[in-house]
Amino acid sequence: MNSNRTLIGGLILAGIGVVVIGAIWFFVLRAPEEASEPIAAIPLELPTNTATPVPQPTDTATAVPPTNTPPPDATTAPEPTATPTAVPPTDTPDPGSLRLYEISQDESQVSFTLQEDLRGIRTTVVGLSNQVAGQIAVNLNDLSTTQVGIIQVNARTLLTDNNFRNNAIRNQILDSNQYEFITFIPTAINGLPDSAEVGQEVTFEIVGDLTIRDITQEVTFVVTVTAVSADRLEGTASTQVLRSDFNLVIPQVQGVANVTDEVLLEIALVANAIQP
């Protein structure tokens, strides 16, 4: 009887071991899918200024019909009159209109930062990616017209300093095999001044809907941007979110504990003009 119990207990333990090993392989060791393609910005649609046709003079003279009546006293002949010619409309933007900029992947970076206990040592975890895309429209003379397009990050490209952690983040926490992109859709821009000069730092807030996996929450980014030239914007944006708000559950992995619920999200961006 005791031997049977021992055998059954051993089989149960073996089964548990297989399940644990399988879970570790599925969440930690299994290689996640790579990015489907390099990220590209979703185009931001801007209004175009269509000019109204403007009559312009030409050198075509108006013919004077002949007459048999002699002219009264000697006078000068009638001056030729100009016939107006319409100038076709054009979609060329005005110099003071919105200018379109696009985030440069080569010069920009997104990151998340949180804290965890790794084998009993408090550790700061930072995940990085340069696969961020979006467009921004700015008129420095009238910042009230500023527009920010949809910002996307490829979740499959986020990397920390630990490959096991990377696999867990992408395979389970973010499930990037199914949800490849993290998306932020701006809904309001608050705190902009009326205008800005080249070289002037501007701080404001962007409110919008952040979607991670299949959960969307409203967040507010604090943004600081400088137009370092007419063709280049440089800046940062940051916000703090809670993992629990997006149902981002940390898998049970030996040696990892006390992962913070608070996560800092940051973007260090460079955007270059793509429209004159």
C-alpha cells in the first residue's frame, strides 16, 4: 500500500513538474514573433489652402469697330483694354500654414521603466525600442492649430537587459504575437502658448487613448518640445500608468517578486519636416 502511495505521489509530482516546465518554456523560453515589418507612420490629413482664381491683365487689345463718322477734334486713338485671364487654383501651402513633421526612428526612442526584486535585489527594469512612428503638424506662428497624429510602438521590439524577461514580456505580458502594436490616439492638446520661436522650449499636455493589447485607457502625456530649426523638432513625452489598468499580469517566475504596478512610459523624439 505504501509503495502504491509513493508511486502515485511520484506520478503527481512528475506531472506537476511537466506542467511547470511547459509553462516556463511557453512563457519564458519560447522565442516570440519578430516585427512583421519596419514601423511606418499613419498619415495625418491636413487641410490644404486652395487659392481663388484671380483675374490678371493680358496684353490682348480689344478691337474698335470701324465707323464712317469722322472723329471730333483730333484726339488720341483709344487705348487697348486688357482682357482678364483666370489663374488656376493651387494646393501650395501658405508660408504661414501648418508644416508636417514625422518621427525619425533612427533618432527617437520609447521606453518603459518599473521596479522589481530580482533574486532578492531591488532592480530597475528598462525596456527600449526605436520602433515608434507618428506625424505632427505645427505652425510656429499659430500653435492653436497644432495637430498630433496616431502614435504607434511595435511591442515586439521592446527589449530589456534580460532575454528571459524579454520573452516573458512579449509572449505573455504584452502578448505581442497577437497584439503587435501599442497605440496612442490624441484627443486634446492643452497648455500651448499662442506661438513660439525657433529655439524656444515649449511644455504642454497631450490627452489621449492608450491601447495596450485589447484594453484602452485615457492617459495624459507631459510634453516638452523645441523647434531647433524650421525643419526639426526635438523633445520628450512622459506619463505614468498602472499595469493593473491594462491587466498586465507578471508570470510567476522563480527569483522575480514585488514588481511595481506603476510603470513610467517615455518617448525621446526627433521629428523632421517632410513637407516644405
